[in-house]
Amino acid sequence: MIAANVVLGDGVVIHEKSLVNLYGCRIGSDTRIGPFVEIQKDVEVGANCKISSHSFLCSGVTLEDGVFIGHGVMFVNDLYPSAVNADGSLQTASDWVCVETRIGRQASIGSNATILGGVSVGAHALVGAGAVVTRDVPEYAIVAGVPARVIGDVRQAHDKKAEPELTASLG
């Protein structure tokens, strides 16, 4: 379902429109959204993003331009989730605080990662598959694990990947 209050930029591609749930969000131009994705109200998705299947973007999430979201990525916007208040009454929207999360431009979030509320993932950072991000991730950092820890730098990883090609071409 794509609600009437969704704002879609030019060239947005939504695979299997009947298998997504979008409401109250803004999707930037040329972004691609896979099947079984839910994007809630007050989510901002930049241009040229890719959101893979089975991912969940809850209220308070902002993706800057060029962000990659792998399969099954979950965002959390409530640091102290509970179904009921201290008196046992069912919680309503006014009983909790939506905590915002920002993913910087051209960052990549690996499949099945969980991003807790209140964190920022820096531009060009890489979050490994299955990681649980509990604190801010610096720009260009590679993080992995539970909880996620910095294990490298994207710029160095790209340099190492290019070295064999360079060596072979120099013969």
C-alpha cells in the first residue's frame, strides 16, 4: 500500500507495489525500493538510494543521498520500548519519545543489521551484515559485530582491493 500522503520524487522505482507499505514519508528522486519494505511517516529518504527487500524504516529515520540499505535491515526509534505504562494502561503515541536516526550520504548498511535510535552513521561508512549499531559510526568507518565496533576504513579497503589490479597491470 502506498498512502496518498507519500511524496515520491521523479524516477522512483517501487518493485512489487502491492507488497510495500509506505505512508507519510518522502522518497527522493531515482530511489529504488524492494518488495516487503515498510517506510513509516516522518521518514526522509534521499535521492539515488536503494532499499532492499524486507527492510523496516520507522518514524524518525533520515537517509541522505546515495544510501544503500541491505535486505532485512531494521531501524529502532524507541530506546525504552514497552506495551504498557507503569500503571498497566496501554501506551499510546503520547507515552513515548521518537528518537531520530541519520544515515549519511553514500553509507551502506548490510543485510540484517539493526540500527538503534539516536545514532548517526557517517557518510561513506559501511555497516556489516548482522551488526547491531548502538553508537555513532564515523565517516568512512567499517563496523561489524554485536555491538558494532570499528574494524576498518572504507578508503583503505578500496585501496587494498585496487592493489592486485595495479600490481597485475604493472606486470
